[in-house]
Amino acid sequence: IRVNAIAPALVETPMTAPWLATDADRRLRAAFYPLRRVGRPPDVAAAAVYLASDEAAWVSGAVLLVSGGAVMTSDPYRYLMRVNAQP
């Protein structure tokens, strides 16, 4: 039995639609990610397919970050403070 987790960052879904309602919202949030876009459901689905595949047979106890490189940002706290200050 293998147990793994997928930890997505911001993914465009009906739940997150209010955060991405305008072009300005989308640009602001996309700027946080080194890949310069928010995630899409197929990005997370691809991670799940990988973890369910034979290629991941030696992967267990892992948390797979599907984050567009968000962990590479130098100051996520400052970014979140800026985003939360937006009207």
C-alpha cells in the first residue's frame, strides 16, 4: 500500500473564481508563480495520474507540490499581505 498526497496551489475552479474574476486579479495572482499562471484542473489531474501509474511504484509517503514553482518565491508572506490588501 502506498500513500501519497497532492498539494496544489491556486487552481482555477468554480470555488476560486472570485479570486480570478478580473484580468487584474488574474495577473496579480499569476505574478506570484514562477510559471506566471495559476493552475488548471488538468495540472492536478496529471499529478494524480502519475502517482497512480507504474512509474510512481517507488513513491510512497510523498507530498507532490503542484504549485507552478511557488515554493521558489522568496517572500510568500509579503506577497500574501499585498494580495489581501487589494479591495
